[in-house]
Amino acid sequence: MSKILRTEPGAILSKAVEYHGFVYLPGLTARDTSKDVKAQTADILEQADQLLELHGTDKTRLLQAQIWVKHMKDRPAMNEVWTAWLPRDGAPVRACVEAELADPALLVEIMLTACK
């Protein structure tokens, strides 16, 4: 049976789960919710970089992204930060939808899947 590696498992989620060479990140949110959507997105992507590196991979190995924005009007601003972060010709498949997030101060949440 293949091993499942869970990073910082908690009662309701883990910081990351690795299985069969795939790394699954949870819905990441900004640590400082007083910032605008660009700053929140940058913070989330910084966290993603750290978690991917911890699991021996990086953003060049992204497969899928799911993005939730509080207001669809913020999508262009979020996309500015997102596209600058992505490697050239390395965009994953992606969905981006408007959603009511867990905390009213959250403007964006991003969930990623990568391979090693």
C-alpha cells in the first residue's frame, strides 16, 4: 500500500497531502485579511511556494487550480498577481468562481494540485 504523507494534519484539514507523486494543497487564504485582493493573492502564492518546496516540487509542476473570489469584480486584480507568479507557458487547468468565503475579510482562496 502506498504511503500518504500529511503535512501538519489537523482536526479538519492538513496543510498538504502527498500521495503517489502528487501534492494537494488546501484552500489557502491570506494571513493578513486587512490587505486588498492583490496583497492577499500574493500572500497565498507565497504560502503555496513554501508548501510545494517542502514537498520537493514547485509551481512549474502545477496541474490544477481552484480559485474562489469574494467579488468577481476583483478577478482582474487577482489575475494580475496570479499571471505574474505563473511560470511561462506553465498555467494549470483552472476554475475561478465567486463565492461567499468562510471569513468576510477573505477576498480570495486558492487550492492547488501539483506533481513531483
